[in-house]
Amino acid sequence: MRRQAKLIGSFKYKSLRYAPNHPLRIPRVSLLLELLQSLGLVEDRERVESREALWEELLLFHTEEYLRALRECESKGRLSREQRELFNLGNYENPISPATWRGSLLATGSSLQAVELFQAGYVPFNPAGGMHHAYPSKANGFCFINDPGIALQELLRRGYRRVLYIDLDAHHCDGVQDFFYEEDRVFVLSLHQSPEYAFPFRRGYLQERGEGRGKGYNLNLPLPPGVGDREFLYVLEKTLPLVAELYRPQVYVLQLGTDTLREDYLSKFELSNEGLLRAFDLVREVLGEGIYLGGGGYHPVALARAWSLLWCRLSGREVPKSLNPEAKKLLLSVDFEEFDEEVDRGYLYERLLDPLREGDLRPEVKKVVQEALSYYL
């Protein structure tokens, strides 16, 4: 019997936004919910209202000193110079806004709900989750609270001993990696832009293999600019089955940032919706059902379309290729400077992926895979 899918979200995010000049000022979760409702793709019984994370849950990952500063900076609207420097807060990267504390609490509570729902027999998706850059005592990369890290800690607290974290965001999951670097109960697998040219720059190299027993439990797959469907899927197809065979995870958490899509201006990857869907399908074919989180994504229309397609997969629905008038009007009303031709033509999903041909792969992509495989084999 197939597990029932649950979508965790809230319209409260409409009022929990970043500063007007910030890349994450855009509507994300609320836009996804509105799009799904306009297309008739989600029922009330499938949607779970988000809850805020509790203080003791935040302490599973973060220091008390940092959390106090984070809470106070939103209520007071300011920070001392010492706090700004110590906690990396109040700057362009991590500005003070309603999203700083309340939005982060909601996103993190939703990831904990995802753990609870998974254990209860459901397939959970928290699109607000995946804030993988935050460190225990500082904000980092638009992320204030590391909800994947807290969810992983909660899984360990609940007795799991082999947890696989897979990160498909265009940017490396440095906050998650560093926290679990010496933890052999968590394996971190990340496909991302090489730190040689992309944030976070100092983390995400192939040589960072973790310090658990044996050969470590951390596998980075840093990729060159211009990676599209064929190369991305090639890397995942070659490495994921090996990780599954060697590690034999009891549960996995999958981060599904949409900044890998070609429309996204904050990455240099060029995946199509079809490529992202096939990567998602591959993970489920190899590992079964898991816990699904959102992540990066800075083109609101591309993000809403991609996550709606993933939701269709999870909930067992046929993917509608066209937008009805209500959905098209909704997406075209988003205040965003990037023009989306497919939305203007009325498409939700049109792109098709060419068959994978290994001869099309660049040498530098093959080299990353060969080095990863040779190390573990």
C-alpha cells in the first residue's frame, strides 16, 4: 500500500519575508500553495499547517547564545557591532526581517513535522525546509536556523543509526556537512557547483570525506558550470546506488533546491524540470520513500512550477502540462523582473529530456565520478 503524501506549509509566510533588496524576498511556499490550489492539485486532507519549532528542538543543533541573539535582533530590529560580527547577522547576506526568527521557526518546525509524519507512515514534503548553510553559532548563506541539521538530529534521537542526507541544491550544504563530519550515523551526499567558483567557496571539495569510521561518511561531488540534465543524472546514477549499497541507510532526507534549474540566476547549472523530476524519481527508485525538504530557489515562478511537479509525483497525480486561466494569472502576477515564456504560453510542464549519452559528458564531470568511485571501491 502506497504511503499518503503530506504537504507541510502555511500562508503565514506571506508576511514573513526578507528585506526588499534580498534574493529571498520572493514568494515561495505561499506561491506554491496558491498554485496547487488553483490547479486543484492538493486536498485539505493532504495539507498540514506548519508549526513553530520549540526552543529545546533548536538546541539540537544551535548554541543558546546564538539563538538568543537571533530572537532579540528581530524583536529589537537592531544588533550591536559585536553581535553582527560574531553571529554574521544584520548584513546583506543575512538581514534582519520577519523571516529572521519567526520565519525560521516555522520552517524548522515544519521539518520536524516531516520527521513525525514519516514515522507515522506518511510521505512528507516541507518546501520551506532545506536551509543547509546555517552553522551552530552563526547565520550563513541566507540561512538562520539549520532545519535539515535539526531534522537529522531528531532522527538520531528517535533511534535511527544510519541516516542518509542527500542534497541536490546547486550550493554545497556546508552547515550540515561540518556539523556531522565526525558522525558515522549520518552520511552526507551532495551534488553541487564546485566551490572553486560558487558559494560557499571554502567547503564542498571532493577530498572532504568525513572522519567517521573506515573511509568516512561524506561524499561531495563538485561539478563545473553549465551542468544540465545529462551530466547531473549521470553523476547521481553512478554514485547513489553505491552509497546505498555501502551504507544501507534506514532512512533518508532529500533536499530539493530548485536553483539547479536553468532559469535561476544564482547558479550556473542548467537543469530542466524533467531533469529535476528524473533525479527525484531515481532517488525514490533506489531508496524507497523518504523525507523531502525544499531548499534554494530564487526564481519564484520556476520554483513554484518545479515543486508543484514534485508534489504531483509524491501524491501520485498525473502532471498537468497546461495552466488553467487562474493558475496562469497567478504566476504572471508575481512581481519579478524575469520573464517566463512558458508561463506566458500557458505551460506548467513542457520540457523533455534527451536520452543520456555518455559520449556527451565533459571530462571534468567524468573525473569527479571516477575519483569518487575509486575511493569507495
